Amino acid sequence: MTGIKNCPFCGSSNVKPYNLLGQDTDYAVACCQIDCGAEGPDKSTEQAAITAWNTRTDGWISVTFDMPKNKEKVIIHNSKNMYIAHYDGWGWLLSGFGYINNVTHWMPLPNPPTKGGDAK
Ligand SMILES: [Zn+2]
């Protein structure tokens, strides 16, 4: 498959765009490596899914590029501070505080610690 970068997590070249749930408006690129299964963001076209998969950043995703799923808690940045908030379809809501303005980037929350922790 040309034009698709290797998996950023396991390095495999066994990555493919696929059509989610058979709907022709919902595409993502996934790593087909057993034990990995990394998946790019859902996009409305195969080419957009490939572009999204190929876009590598330091983890921050521009709000002009993609948005988190509704109500998914993420880390947001408004060029001054970071918060954990969710997008409610209208704005970035920080529980117990209100809306955060001028959000430029977000990233998914890391996984919570596992029992005992694993030192690297
Ligand atoms: Zn992978």
C-alpha cells in the first residue's frame, strides 16, 4: 500500500484503510498487526482517513484538524494553560468551572495507571 505511513505504535507496514460498519461515509486506517490494532481517526473519505493517519504530531491535535468524540474527556490547550475538559457540541466544558475559550489543540487522555504500575 503506497502513501500510508507505517504504524506509529508498532512500526508495522501492515496498515490499511477500511470502511467502518460498511458505511461509505466512515473510514479509518488501522494497523493489522496482531496485538497492536492502532486506529486512526474516523473520516468521511478514505483519502481523509489516510491523511489523518499520516499526520504525526507530538500528540496535540489542532481543533481545525479534528475534534474528539462528543463528551469524551481530553486534555485541551488554549495557548496559556492545559485543562481536562470535553467538547459538548457548543464549547469546551470544564466540569465545575465553565467553558474554556480559545482552545487551539487537544489530545486524548493517557490510559490510567495499571495495578502496581509498570516501570519502563
Ligand atoms: Zn501497529
